[in-house]
Amino acid sequence: MLSIPTHEELLAAIGQRFTISAANGHTVEAVLSHAPAGIPMNDSFVCYSGTFELPAGVFLPQDVYRIGSPTGPAWDLLATPTQPTGDGRSTLSFVVHCRADELAKGAGSRDVQ
């Protein structure tokens, strides 16, 4: 079973604060600012991403982070620094590209056999 956020979960959480935790225990709160759809390789896949705006003065390198949702779930995701915000704050992004049927199973959909 997959343990990743669905695109719908991300879209519903834009503007909310998430907790980003590194393996060394360092934790920061960041705001989910974007969750655009991507282009999957074919109709059997889904693709989307999420971008977090970090607090001023905070920079996080590419790493696997435990990303905790304000609604409770948490996911271990590979995230990488991306273009800073207009006011210079760092951002951190991740991309999801997976089979649609596997994502539906992981999310508990009853529509997938």
C-alpha cells in the first residue's frame, strides 16, 4: 500500500501549515502554497506536485522528510529546494508520479479492484 498524499488532499490543504521533519529531528512548519497537476506518462498514471514555502531564513536541502498534514496523516517524501518566493523565502517541492490504481488502493478507494 502506498503512503502518499492524494492530489485532492493537497488541493484541500493549500494555505495550511504542515510540519516538515528531517531524520536528525529538525522540524519546521511550512505553508503548502501550490499543488499543481502534472503530466502523467499515460492514462494509467497520475502526476502532481506540492510546494511548501519555508519560514524566512530557513533553507532545507534535498532529502527525505516526514511531512505531517494539519489533518493528521504524515508521509515520508523526497523533497528538493525549488525557486524561492518573490520575497526571497526558500521553497521545498515534491513530485508524485505513480500508477492510479495503486494510489486509489492506498487511499482506500472502493472503486478499485
